[in-house]
Amino acid sequence: MADVNRGNRPLSPHLTIYRPQLTSVTSILTRITGNALLLGALLAVWWFLAAATSPSYFETVDGLITSWLGDLVMLGSLWALWYHLLSGLRHLYWDTGRGLEVPTAEKLGWAVIIGSVVLTLVTVIIL
Amino acid sequence: MAFLTDRKRATGLGSAKQGTSHHWHMTITSVALLILVPLFIFTFGRMLGAPHADVVAYFARPFPAIVAALTLLVGFDHFRHGVQVLIEDYVHGPMRKPLILLMICVSYGAAATGLFAIAKIAL
């Protein structure tokens, strides 16, 4: 874009100088979890492909995904999946024009954070 | 001009020339995933780390196989539209469109690979 002189007028605050708030942090986390889920999803696809190919290939891939590093990635993906799901639910609610007042939005933010951790723990206990 | 409706005059305007179709697509796929993802977590999760014979027998059953196939299909479709917005927001200049094309290829490629594998196990 052309470097035009915009004058010495105040600019709207942006990420670098804006104090992090629950609403902004939960919003950014929605984007991060959604896109980071690519890693877990590709691992799941690889796992299916290995299962369809041969028992020995499956053992290799399954062993990799259930190693300590694989477990860590899968645990992170599990939390990301629950977080993104709850956060998406919040967006669907917002899309109806409700829950947009700051106190309500903050309460919903805490519900997403706490809910995702609880659901992750419940899933780990059940599975 | 007087014969054009407001709706007709608005069509094709806006920065993406697509109106609300992207947003509506994300709404549809997100509602579908709201149902699919929990089902996938508790079917796929049960089989992670299980012996090969058990995994093959489990995904030969209709319910786990269909849940897994639909989750990968709808999930990667949702991802491809989501990652497009990520790229549009942060990548400027000549790399933007090649990156979007690359991620579309990755999404369709991964979904197709997953569907092939599940079909091969199930049939």
C-alpha cells in the first residue's frame, strides 16, 4: 500500500499495545486450536491408512501415536477439539444476536475454558 | 434499474464477491461437527493403541466407519474454509493465493486418504 501521510491522528489500538482480555484471548485461542488441529487430524488419517495397509505398518504408526510424544500431541488435540467445539457453540449462540453483552460474553468465555478442561479430563478417564 | 430488487443489486458486492456464503457454509459444517466430533472422539479414541485385528474388526462395523468417514470429510471441509480466513488475515502479497491453494489440496488430499483407508478397512 502507498505510504501516504496519515497525519498525527490517534490510531485504534492493535494487538501489540492492547491489554489482553478474556474475550480476545478466547477468540484467538479458537483460531489457534482450529488450525493446530491439522496436526492431530493428519496423524489420525495416517493411522487409518496404516491400519488399512498391513499389521506391521499399523504397529509402527500406532506405536508412534501412542508414544509419550504422540500421547502429548493427542492429549493436546483432544483439548483443542473440545475447546474449538465449545467455542464454536458460543459463536452459534452469538449468531442468534444473543450473549453479546460484555459480562455475558466473559461468562461464556470462562464456560468455554473450564468446560474444555473438564471435558478433556472426562474423556481421558472414560477412554 | 427500478426493476432490480435490493437483493439483486447487492449480489457480487463486498470484498470476497461471495456475500454470506462462506459464513453460512461454516455454520452448516460446524453444526454437523457438533454431532460428529464427540462420536468420533469416543469411537476413534477407543481404538487408539488397540491391536490391529481389533481395529480392523471395529471399523468394519457400519457405525464407527460412517462416523469416522463423515468426521474426516466434514472436518477437513470445515478446516479448508477456516484456514483460508487465517491465510487471508495474515498473509499478504503474492504468497496468499498459492498458500490457500496448497491448503485446499492438503485438505482434500487428507480427506480422500482417510476415506480410502476407512473404505478399505470396512469392505
